[in-house]
Amino acid sequence: MRLFAWSDLHVDYPANLRTLEQLSCADFRDDALLIAGDVSSDANRLMRALEGLKNRFAEVAFVPGNHDLWVSPQTRESSLEKLHALRAACRVCEIKVDPFRIRLTEQTVDVVPLLSWYLKPEEGDGSLYLPKPGEDASLAMWADNRRIKWPHFEPAETPADHLLNLNHLDPYDDSECVVTFSHFLPRVELAFNDWERFIRGEYAGTKDPHPEFNFTRVAGCRQLDERARRLGSRVHVYGHQHRNRDRFIDGVRYVSHCLGYPAERTTFDSGMSSEQPIEIKLNVGLESPV
Ligand SMILES: [Fe+2]
């Protein structure tokens, strides 16, 4: 068995659906695939896509992204109800939404899906927010503002708190290797092509197609990283930003491998092709990936 990862499949785009349908039915039969969210806002289409992947892989694991939890403004269903309904449907189809153990060629791996959400800067400690000159603090262009509908949470409880607390995880004491995955970013450094350049201020003046949009407002939360590290994660897979990464930070490897939107595929800043899932090799040395 090999371990693969992919995210942001966005099969509402016919080109993306074709990419999934063209995936080999023979090459991955003994392998496991982690899907780090954003498959489709349409629950039926989402489940068909996951079932199509389950026909190709021995194991498919899924954690929902923000697009997966979009609800119609007309429906009474909340995004939280949709989350639970999707997880129940996945369990029926034997798509993993809970922690599970696999045996790879050289070792046993505990795979842990981590439910999460982003923390906006006004929601408290743990937001990945960094200020950006000229940004729109109201996030008017962010569709989640119109398509995500949370129920009433406890006072002072954020959507991120609520979803993180659904994970019910204890650290492993008998694991050879832990791999975690989430849709959202666990660290702000990952939002930038070159974090060192960013903190030196060298991005100032470079062309920004959306100067009013500050992604770090909705990128993720630091509590995700804390949970992954508490579990002893060696590799954390994530998605959401549609930027492919493979980086080591403080002893943990972070991998993002997004199919993304069709128009983005020619502009990804990493040379990794995203038309196929990426194999996560666990014996890679700390210095090897870029
Ligand atoms: Fe997303």
C-alpha cells in the first residue's frame, strides 16, 4: 500500500470531474488516498466523486472544506448539519472520516482527519491573520459570508472551536508514524511562496490580483498545528489555498497538493503536477523536499 494526497477537487467544474474520471482504475488498487476538502458544494456530486475514488483506491479518507459545507440560502439546513450528514454518508460508503491505521511497505501509519475551520482575526487567539495594506476587512468578496450558515454556538465558541472539538483525539502511545490532514492551513508561513522574503518585506510592490482580499483572514488556525503536533504528526496534509507546497517546519512536513480551478493549473507556483494525487513518501529526509 502507498499513501497519496489530493485536495480542492472542485468537481463542479466539468474539467475537474473529467480529471477524476480519467484517473486509472488499475494503478491505485492497493493504495490509500487522503482528500483534504473542497470536493463540491453539491452533496450528491461530492459523494459520487468520493465513491468514484473509492472504486480506484483501497482506502479513501475525507475531511470537508468550506465549499463542501456551503448551503443554499433557501434551505433550513445549517452547515453544521450538512457536515454531520456528509460524515454519516461517508461512513455508509466506507470512506474514512475517523482515524484509521494502514500498513505501508515499511511501516504502520495512523492517519488522522482533523476537522477545523478558520479563525478570523476578530475571533481571538490562533488566527493566522497578518495585516495587508488596503484590505477589505468585511471580506465582501468571500462567498462563505453568503453560503456558510452556522447554528447558534455557545457564547464565545467560534466555528473553529466547535469543529476542532469534534475531533476527540488522544495522543498515540503505540504509533510508528502519524499522518494528519485538514482542509485549512495550520501555519501562516504556508500561505506564502517564500516566508523569508515576506518577513523581509520583499513582496511589497509585486503585482497583487486581489489587493482588497487578505487570505490570512480565512486561512486556518494555529490550534490545528497544536493538535497535529500533540498527536505526533510527522506529515500534515492540507488544502484550501490552491497553492502546492512541500515544506518542513520545526520537524513536521507540510504538504498541499490541490487540483484547484482549471484556470489556475497553468499558474501554480510549484512544479508539481496536480492532475494526479501526490504520493506521500514517509522515509524522505528532513532536508529533501522543497
Ligand atoms: Fe477551501
